[in-house]
Amino acid sequence: MDQQENKVSPGAPVEPTPVTAPAAENSNQASGDLNINDLVAIRSIVDVASSRGAFKAAEMEAVGKIYNKLNTFLESVAAKKE
């Protein structure tokens, strides 16, 4: 691949880089179980992705609704813990 092919024009859409999941550390992770810490991490990921413009304008409503539901759930869990 030529070095010229790797250059991206400013403002040009960037293709996402595939990410592989790290090896499971215990049987719960291997079975796909989610826990509250995972949900907190997902909330942070959505927040960062939206602030970086990862979502198209037409997608923002759906992303916002899911984010709000997740945030409300996590806040209710935190309130029950206290």
C-alpha cells in the first residue's frame, strides 16, 4: 500500500477501526453476562462517541433516547445502593 493511500482529507468520513475484545478473565465474561460496571462503561462510550461526532444527525434522537434510558437505570441502581 502506498503512503498516499493512507492520507485522509480534513472533514472526510473516517472508517471505524475494528476492535477485538480482550480475552475473558472469568466465566461470567465468557458467557456474555453484563454487570453495572459494563453499563457505566457503555454510557461513557456513548457520551464520548457523541461528543466526537460519531453519530449522524438523523441518528442522534435514537442514541439520545437509549442514553437517557441507560442513564436513568444507572441512577436508580445507584440510589438503591445508597
